[in-house]
Amino acid sequence: MPFFPAIPKTISAIVPALNESLAIGETLRRLSGIPEICEVIVADGGSRDGTQEIARSHGCNVIESPRGRGRQMRAGALLARGDVVLLCHADTWLPAEAGREALACFDEAGVVAGGFWKEFRDPTWIMRGQRLKAWVRLRLGRRIMGDQAMFLPRTVLEQIGSVPDVPLMEEFIMCRALAKLGKLRLANATVTTSGRRFREKGALRTYALMWSVMLRYHLGATPEELVRRYR
């Protein structure tokens, strides 16, 4: 059975980053304005573009980690002091009510983790419908994507062995473990995330790549194999 703090009140936000100077400032500004977030830890994978300096200017705790999203978030989570750990991508923006709504999810019996509804900023037509996709993923797949800012009690994160030390698919691995412990929920708030990869590579090509990576993962490919294809 998962172990919870009596009443979770504080949140540690973990942000993995690698050369994110163009995106991370607004993300950190929004995180620092959420009352329930007691600290923001930026786990940097070797940036050379001023990302670390921007993070420090926002009062964040900046740590250096070997490159790899899962590895970086794992390093940050090990230092977290909040009752709840929130894993936030460097280009995902949280609204002011996100902290309150995340903590409210744990008022429901059996909930062990959650995420947020998601929308893209300035989407093309093919990128719309993200709320429906989030609902379908949760109901049918019991899964929350990384850019939905997954959150869970620190004690539960410790129980599943923390964030997996993998370069890709860490949220798949975590959700599979969490689903064995209890329910996942979507908080009553919406995050917005960048569609930069879709603009750079093309929406259809990007979706095809993502579906290919997920299929290969379910067929047994390792995260290390998949990250080479994804990049």
C-alpha cells in the first residue's frame, strides 16, 4: 500500500533543462508564483546558453546532472523537500491555481499521482483536441504524459524507486508502476506547452515519430534504443 503524508501541503517542482534559455524563464516565473510550491529545482544537463544563470535569477536551486531527462529529474527529486514532487518540462506553463488543484487530487481515496489537462500554445488544426487525448490516455491507458506536469507524493515516488534513470519513456515506466498502487487523476487545471517540435519537424512527421517510438517501446525496445530514434 502507498504511504502518504497526513495532509500534503507543499510541492517541490523539478525542471529538467538543456539549453533552454529561450523557454525556461517564463516557465520558472509561473512556477515561482504558485503559493503551494516551496522550491523549484532545475536539474541541468550541461547547458551552455545561459540556462543556469536564468534559473538562478529566478531563485531556483540549480544542480548539474548527466544528460537525460529521466536521469536529470531523478537527480532533482532526490533533493526535494516538499510533500509532493511535480515534474515539469522546461516549456510547460502552469496556471496560478495548479498547486491548489494538484493537492486537492489527494483528497480522493486511492489517488497516488496526477497530472493536468493540456493544451498547446498556438496550435495548428492537427494539434488541437489535447483535452480529449488526455482523457483517453488516462481512462484507457492509465497514463499521463510528461508535458502534463505529473505530480505525486514524495513518499510514493520513493516507493516506486524514484524517477527511472532512462533517457526517454520515464513517464511510461512510472505510470505502469503507479497504476499498481492506486488511481491516477487529472487535476482541475490546464497547462500549456510549446509546440516547437511540431513546428520544426512538421506536425504529421512528429506524430508519426511519436507513435513509432511508443509502438517500439511496447514491442520491447529499450529507452536507450528509442532515444536515438527520437532525436
